[in-house]
Amino acid sequence: MDQFLEGNHGALNAQEQRGMGIFTGKGQCSKCHAGAETSSASASSIQANGLVSGGDTGFFNTGVRRINDDLGIGASIGPLNLPLSAADPAGAQGAFKTPGLRNVELTGPYMHNGGMATLEQVVDFYSRGGDFAKENAAVLSSRIKNLGLSADDKAALVAFLKALTDERVRLERAPFDHPELFVSNGSIGSTSTILADGTGNSVQDTIRVPAVGKSGVSAAPPNFLQ
């Protein structure tokens, strides 16, 4: 996408270009996924556009779940019941931050609750106008509505989203190479018991991510579905 916008019109094929047109036009995706960071919740977007009335810039209720299932930034925490948002509470109920879409092909599962496994499912969701538009009508983003995308429209939009992938990221090449990493994977145990370390704490499981040099890897690591 960056190369295309810089004038290399061969960087996106015809299907990807069609998807870009849907992203910025009929699909209204760019209304929320705006700017170079593809997020209206980014620092540069807030600096340019300021705060919006009645809610937090870049946070929206898109009808993923009923409001009472997940209040999002409209929830309160702690013994003092402090709000997570300083905005009008009515505008924050069930609202979640708009994520950036760069390398989105690599970051599944999708939505704030991880409820969608593929980009195709995400596009279907927005095309039909969300799942709980009626139940969330009072606070639903005005952009969530039936878009009536055809099968070809949806395929083109997914193709464009995949064109946001940086191959250096996919193959862990410099500057995205890294040393050996150990990532926490919760406690060792089952759904009913966990392994204790003798001091009252659980034994933590970790996943080892091998070191990768500047040349990266020859094949992309498996995603969560693999």
C-alpha cells in the first residue's frame, strides 16, 4: 500500500486496488481506520482532529456483543467504581479502541474478544451491519449498517487488507529480527488444578521463541489456526 501511494501503481493488483476503493468508499472502513496508522485512535489522528463530543476519539461500539455482555471503555473499576473513560458515559458503553490494520493478516484472532478467526469473517460481520445492531442501537456507531457487499467486493476487501502486510514482518527480517524470547503462556496445569512451586505460587509455563538474525526466516511462522 505504501508503495502504491508513493506512485508505484503496480504495487497493488487490480483486485487489491478495488478493495482499497471499497475500504475508502462504500465500506467506510477508513472513517475509523484512518491515516497512515489506519486507526482514528492514534496519537496523530487525535492531534489533528481533537476529541469528539460524547465519547473518546477512536473508540466505537460496533455491535460485536450486547452492551451488558461487555461494557468496554464504559465500564468502571476498583472499589471507588471509577470510570475507564472521562467522556460522556452514554457514548462509551460497549466502545472499544479502533486498532491499526498494518500486518492485520498476521494478528488474528480478531475483534476485541477474539471471536473471529479470519479476515473473511470480519468483513462478513461489517457487511451485514454487526451482530447486535438492534440491541445496541442507542450507542452503536452510525457507520455500522448493512453495506450490501457482494462476494467479489468482500474478496477484494480482504485482498487489500492482506496487502497491508510488510513481508519483513512476516519473515522476521531486519529491522524486525529479534533475540531469543520467552513468552509467558499461563500456569502449568489443567482446567481444574495448577502446579504449585512450594511457595504458594503457580509454576509458569513459557513458550520459547528462537532468535532470528537480520536475514529472517525462510518460511513464515504458523498462525494460531495452524
